[in-house]
Amino acid sequence: MAACERAVAEIQSWPDYAPSRLVALPGLARSLGVGGISYQDEGGRFGVGSFKALGAPYALAAILAVRLSRRLGRRIATREVLGGAHRDACATFTAAAATDGNHGRALAWAARQAGCRCIIYVPPAVSPGRVAAISAYGAEIARIEGSYDEAVARCAQDCLRHDWLEITDTAPSTAPRTRGLSAARRVMAGYATIIDEALPRMRDTPTHFFAQGGVGGFAAAVAARLWQKYGGSRVRLVVVEPHRAACLFASAEAGELRPASGDLDTIMQGLSCGEASAPAWEILAQAAAAFLTIDESYAVEAMRLLARGVDGDPRLVAGETGAAGLAGLLAVANDAGARALLQLDARSRVLLVGTENATDPRLYAEIVGHPPEGQGPG
Ligand SMILES: Cc1ncc(COP(=O)(O)O)c(C=O)c1O
């Protein structure tokens, strides 16, 4: 609890902080037979394209602030670090992480703000457009032949060997216990900001939340924060993963951490993870109401529905992973059995997070049929 409170307060003190917009989608709600849909659009977060700008930047700044406070003998705030007030001292540190796109981009942005060196480990599944967005912030790219999970392991080893700061958003149970565990917890604490922004602006308490699941950090963070705010099982949290990259679903079936059985090949690149994060799984094992896997076509449909705006709803830009929460809702809404199981009906108030904008504009245009509207470069 204290970790989330601290993270939210620190993030809200950053100079460029502004809450993400929360929009009502009554047309889409009517078409799906639910009482209401609130959609928090994280695409504009700190100009970095995704909600991941709440995680890696907070973890990096918090870890650097601890080191600098010790060195300088006074308390350093994260806003000073990200504001570039200690660039010379920060230049002596190297931050590193593996990514399937957005986490690395967020870390690269934060490292540039702080003035430290940054190395991002990238598996081949990450599209060239997303790699370019990371390099644009001046980060070095370490290309790894293999999966995202292999990139995570390689990054952890190199961080240990070179005494770099491992700003990971995942701590798989199979990885050696590195300092990454505390970074992964801080990353999750930063994501709690989303819930603190959304709830006061919603007219009714949400009944359902469909959360994208990659390594589980996002879903676990929102689940934990909803639990802290409301207690117990007031909001049904449904974790949504692609059929071919469903490590959280596999873990739920087994009752313990298990890798995904699929080949991880999905257009929802942010969810292309074979192993869940252990601290995230600990939370989700208790707090999630259901684990759902979806076909790729639902992500495509979700992006297109958002882009055109259903029945007068605002038009919204969401990338493949950004739209995956809605994709999960579409899959359940289409299936009478799943609807009944989750008690999704005309009284339901659904909360969704558009977790990214068109983070690869070329892929977005291919899927939606036109370039992202109203989104600047990157
Ligand atoms: C846009 C987007 N949404 C959701 C997620 C899932 O977050 P997590 O991996 O913490 O489960 C990711 C992960 O990269 C992402 O990039």
C-alpha cells in the first residue's frame, strides 16, 4: 500500500504530469449490451506512447534517487532526477532492460531525462518501428537472437556482471534473484497511478476490468490497487492474453507459475511473453476473477472499432496491444456462456485501459486502413 501511495505521489509531482483522459463510450456499450464503458487512454502519457511511462521512469528515478541521496547526504526526489538536475552524477550509471517494445522505450526516455547511459535488449519479434522509437531517445540497442524471455535473462546476467541498474518490469521465478525484483515491484507501483486517476472520474464503481496480460505487471498493479481501494472482489478483473502467448492462463490452469505453451507469435507484441513475472503472479493468483485467451482477430476488430467510434463515440487511436483489453471484452460479449460466467450484462460498468497509442504507425495503418488520426510523429 505504502509503495503505491509513494509512487503515485512522486509521479504526480513531476513537472509534465497530467492525468490521462478518461472517455465514456456509450455507443460501444449499447452495441455490446453492457451498462457503460469507461476507457482510459494512456497513449499520451509523458509523450512516450504508453502507460509504461509510469513504470520504468519511476523505477529508474527512484533507484537513482536512493543512490544519489546516499552520495550527496540529502534526500533527492524523483522529479529532480527526471528533471535532469543531477546529470553529471547520473552519467556514471548505466540502466538496462529487455523489452517487447514499450518498456524499453519508456526506460530510454527516462534515462535521457536523467542523463544516464541506457541499453535496451531487444528480441527479433519487436518491429523495426518500435526499435527506432527506442533508439530515438539515444539508447543503445542490444539485439538478442531468441525470445523476449531470453532477452530478459541475458539482460539480468549482464547487469550483474557490469554492475548496471537492471530496470526490469518482470522478475521470472526461473531467473536468478537479482536486484531486478525490486525494480519490478517499483514498476508495478507506478502503474497504480492509472487507477487513482480513473476511479474519482467514474460516475459508478466499475464491475469489470479487462486488463491486458503480458508478464502480468499491469494487470497485477491495477488488481492490487482496486483491491486496496474497494477491498475484496468488488471489481471482476479479467486478464486478457493472446492464444499464442498465454503464460498467465497456463499458470492459472496449473495453479502455479508455468510458461506459455504457444509460439509467442502475436500482433499484440507487448503481450508476447513466455514467462510471467513472479511478483505479479502472486497478486493475480488471488485477485483475478478470470483468465481469458483471445484470437488475433479480436485485437484487429477492437482497433478498428475504436478508430471509427461506434454510434457517435469519440474516435480513439490504440495500437494492437493497447486495444487488447477491449478485444477481451468483445470476445466475452460474443459468448453467452462466458457472459453468464462473468455476470456481464446490461448493469455492468466496464473499465478499460487503452494502454498504448499507435506505437508502430506503419503497422497501425496496415491494420486500420488509414494512419493514426491526431497522433504526432512517434
Ligand atoms: C501496451 C501494453 N499494454 C499492456 C502490456 C502488458 O503489461 P505487462 O507485461 O506488465 O503484463 C504491455 C507490455 O509490454 C504493453 O506494452
